[in-house]
Amino acid sequence: MLIVPAEFGRSTLFVLWANVIFQVILLGGDSGFMRFFYKISKSKWPTLLWSSLFPSIGCWFIVSLALLGMKDYVSNMLIGYSENLIVYLLISQLFIMLFERYSFLIVRMQQKGICFSMVRVVSALFTPLTLILYAKYVNANFYAVIYSTIVSLLVSFSILVVLEKKIWFSITLPNINIMKRVFVFGFPLLFTGFIAMFFEGMDKIMLRQFSTFSELGIYNVAFKIVAVLAIIQSSFSTFWTPLSYKTYEENKFEKTLFEKTFKNIAFILILIAFLVIGFREILVLFLDEQYYSCIDVVPFLVFMPISYTLTEVTTIGINFMNKTRYYVYIFIALIFISVLFYVLFVPIWGAKGASLSLALSYISYFLIRTIVANKLFPFHLDIKVFVSLIILFIDAFINTFIPYQNLQIVVNCILLGGFLIYNISLTKYFFKYIFTHIKKQ
């Protein structure tokens, strides 16, 4: 890699706080936009867009003034020293993120999966391209990561505006009634989104507190190894939200879709997680030598995308019943639980402790939200999923804290085999599906 761990750690902190502040700027409008997309006629989509977006633009302006008024403090918090440019870039990125979010939502809610994926791929290509060019010809520092992110956001937004120009260029005044409905639904999610991002970034915040920028950089690079799970998580969320809302609006008593989806997506994710843990030493060879130590951090990180994806299925009932305020209570409880884990384990084991704490925090996230949501919109949750998660946790623990490679290999094989046998019906279906498609090719 072109960028040393310490510089990568600084960029990690910048991205984290950009995402946290972004949740405040959104004001929950993006959730309201999705909730009412299918409740109004197609001709009013531009009105819904600007009614959802307008308050966020005002909030961005206020937040920008606040950031400019605290330039030195913000800069020191992000990169460890005072520099005005980092604050200007943060403000610019937040503005671009706002429009990019809604441009993707428009495509996503129309279930234009191919379009969505193609734009994601194109924008993703610009990220490493910009990073490499900047690092090679300008400076191999954290700015390379920041500029590559901004360029990627601009590319995505530009393409999607052209593709959905009928909605974007039909600029209308915000409708007070629609704005009020969006606000009432989405505002509780402002607190939820903020707390959620704080919860998601707790590992990095604690590493910054108890460790160094280098350790933070290595820890963040470990997430690249579990990228395949993150891609599945993102892809699943893209189609699942509109599909679940549409299914519920058509038949409020239909729950088969939710039961089958929970069981099937869990099997796929846990299977891939076993493979990522087992082959992580091969995957890490694609990184620079200075990042090889991230190999011991990888195993527990798989629980983040797994828990998040499963929660997308199990907690949709909270949205159906418009009980979004429950998210606030849940995340407040989770913050206290997470802080306890991180304070206990990070000072002792550093990045390993952060990964263990993250796994325990996300398992708690999944369980608490699932229990609450299932009381509002109950459907059958296969017990095999929970047992499989326990098996995976044991595998991750051994691969993180027991430094005997031969033992790790044996344990990986035994536990993976046990998982496949325990879920034999899904195993047969899954491999039959793969072989059938291979034969067709």
C-alpha cells in the first residue's frame, strides 16, 4: 500500500466523524423519503424529494457555520494538529454526501438494481484510481483517501442526476404537509442515526483514545479483508427495504418472505464468514507487509456485517408500525453496553480487543433489536441461525487468541463441517443451486 498506517488512521477518523455528522444533517429525511415513496403518486415524487431534502440543506448550513467556528478544535480532533483545509474538506464532503444519498435513494426505491449496481461499480473504480494518482504524484498522506472519497461521491451523484433528471430537474417548492409527515416519521431517526453512527464508530474512537493512529490504520485495513461480507450487506439492504415495504403494503399478514429471507441470508453470510476466517492469511497477501498484523483482527469483524444484515430483516416491523422512537431507546442501551466492552478489552488487547468488543456489541445489537421488533411484527426465527452464530463465534475466538496455526486449521475444518451438517437441508439446496447454474453455463 502507498499510505503508511498512521496516515490511514487519520483518514479513518475523518470518515468516521463525517458519517456521524452526516446523520445529524439528514434529520431522518432519507428514512421518511423511503417510507412515503410508495404512498404518494409518481407525479409527486419530485415534491417528496425536495420536501425531504430542503430541511437537510438548512441543517448543513448551520452545521457548517459551527464547524468553521471551531476549526482548530475540529482539526485537532480529526488529525492531531491544526489545519484549516481539513475542515473545509469536511464541510464540502457533507454537502456532496447529502445529494448523493438522495440520488441513490431515488434509484433504489424504484428497484432499478442494475442501474444502482453499475453506478456503484463505476464510482468504486474512481476511489482507488484517485487515491493512487494523488498518493504517487502529490503526497502519500491521508488527503489521498479523503480526495478519492469526494471524487467517488461526485461521480455517483453526477451519473444519477442525469439518469433521473425528470425527478431532479422538476424543482418544486417543498410541500408543508409532506414535509411535516416526513419530519414526524424521520425525526426520531435523527437521534437513532446519530447514536447508531456513534455506536458503529465506537471501536475506532476507543482505539484513538487508548492506542495510536498506526494501530487504528491497521485495524481499519482489516475491514478490507471482510469486504465481501460488507458488499453482500450493502447489496441486500439495497433491494430489501423497498421489497419489504412493498410486500407489507400489499399484504400486512404475509410473513413467509421474512422467515425464508432470515434463514437463507444467515446461512450464506455465516458460510462466507467461515471461509474468510479460514483463508484470511491468503487474502492478507494482497496488502502491503506493514499491514500483515491485521490478520489477527479479522475473525471477529465478520460479525458486524452479519449482525447488521440479519437485523435488517428482523427489525423491519418497527418501521411498519411507525415505532421509530424505539430505535432511540435501543441504541442508548447499546451505547452503554458497547462502552463497557471497549473499556474492558481495548486497553488490554488493543486492536484484537476492539474486534472482540465490536463482535459482542453487534451481537447485542442484533439480539436486542430483534426481541423488541418481534413483539410488534412477530414471525418465526429459525433457532438454527442462533446456534450457527455461536459456532462461528467459537471459531473466531480460537483464530484470534490461540496463536497455533495448525490448531486453527483443524478447528476451522471441524466447525465449518459441523455448521454445514447442522444446516444440511440448506447445504444441499445451496450446492445444488450452484451446480445447476454451473451446468447451464
